Amino acid sequence: MSRKLTTIFAADIAQYSQHVEDDEIATLAHPANLRQSMDAIIRVHEGSIANTAGDSVIAVSTS
């Protein structure tokens, strides 16, 4: 029997709607910066993004 280890990464910005309400311009720029960091980490672990929606990201890495 062969087994694979799968890691599921789920990220969501806490209180995103409230942040948008407080400072929309700064808040909308922030996820782009976070995605650059997350994308690099996902790549290093040979993962792939399974889904994104607004301020959330789900990625999967299988080894």
C-alpha cells in the first residue's frame, strides 16, 4: 500500500470587512502583499492554490 501526506493550508484575514470599512485603500493593498509571501511559501513546498475567494486562500501540498 502506498500513502501520501497531504497538507492543506487555509488562510483568511481576520475582520477583513471591518478593515475595509475603516481604511479601504490600505486594506485592499494588504492582501496583495500577503499573497506574495504566501505564494512563495506554497511554491517552496511544491504546493498549489486550490481556491481563492476575496481575502481567503486554500492551498494543497502533497508529498
